[in-house]
Amino acid sequence: MADNYVEFSEVIPQLTDEEQAWLAGQLQTVALIDGQEYAVDQQPVNLAEATWRGPRFLSQATHFDDCDDGPGFQFRFCPNEAGSPWGRHLWLFSDEYGDLDQVAELVQQFLRRFRPSQSWAMCYAATCSKPRVGEFGGGAVIITAKRIVWHDAQAIAEREQSGVASNQHKTAGFSARELATVLAALRYWQAALNAPSSQIAATYPHFDGGLPPLSAAEIDELCDDTLSSLGLRCKR
């Protein structure tokens, strides 16, 4: 038998008094009874009558189930300590398994309320207690007030592998035909370098503003280096 883990560790930094108070309130476990919200750690509540129980920040999010034990991740409010680049901050982490969707929900609500022009990112690791193939990975999530974007390591690897396979005949992003044409164009340009710099700038506007083109010797070197990367030699 093997155990799977989702682990992460990230902070929401530089909290103001208002931001910390709001986050503390949202992380508090509440129960909904007859449409009324009750904090279960502050007053007697008959939980048997509750229609929903969980952290406050999920109480209005219909796509989350009950979370009887509070948030699906660990957290800690940390003071502003000397030398810390984060100031007073909320530490969000997981020792074994953390609910990534819940973290994303909390952070997005926070950004919408307090920092709508900012973004927040977190990397996570997906591991296994046994060396099972396909059970290791991870990824990252980037959050703004309007969007939550996920990047999965396995999906990235598969996409890159597919790209390498389809472009195996390309060098530096060029196919064989493209490379041959680029080299021919360089040689054509090399022959045109005898023209005055003003004429070059007029004919090729991207050299305007005093940007000097490569010299004939530099073009020789560029062509040689490009062909050498293919194991070929340049004929002049």
C-alpha cells in the first residue's frame, strides 16, 4: 500500500491589521443552521442541525463540500520578525496532504478584497511513499483577483515531449529549409554591407537610430557557429 502526498509552503506577506483580522475570520470554522452562521468555537451550537460546516471563506462557495475539521490545509499567523522579508504574514502549508483548491479560493477572495491589482503564486509537490511510476509530479498556481491559472508538471512534460518529437528536425527553431534560407539571406546581406550606412538605414528601418549591423567578419562567424552546431562546415 502506498500513500500519496500534496505538499506546499507559501505565505501571504506584509499583512495589515485589517487584512490579518479578515483572514483570521475567514479561516474560522462556522456552521450554517437555518440560514444563520454560527462560529462553532465561540458559542454553543447543535451541530446536528447544521446544513453546512466548514471554514467561513467556503460558506458561500457552492462547489465545496462540508469541511468538518476546518480548512483542508495548515496555516499559521507569523509576526514581523527582524530580518524576515515577509513582515507579518500568513503561512499556508501542508505536511502531508493539502487541498490546493481551498488555498486558491482563500487567496483569490483576499486579493479581490484587499489587493485587486496584485498576483500570488505557489508551487506544490505531488509525491508518493512508494516509487511508483506516474505518481510523482507537482505544479504551480497563479492567482489574481479575476483568474486562477493552474500549471501541472505532468502536463508540461507531456506537452514539451510532444513538441520535441514534432520539431526533432529543427535547429534553434528552424527547419532545414528555413535555416538554409536564413544563411543565404545573411550572405546576401553581407554582400550589401558596402553601401553607405545612411542607405542601409533607409532600406532597412530596423537599423535606424544608429544601430550598427553585423560586420562581414561577424556574419562569417555567425554562419560558422550556426553550421557547426549541425556538425557542418561553411563553404565560402
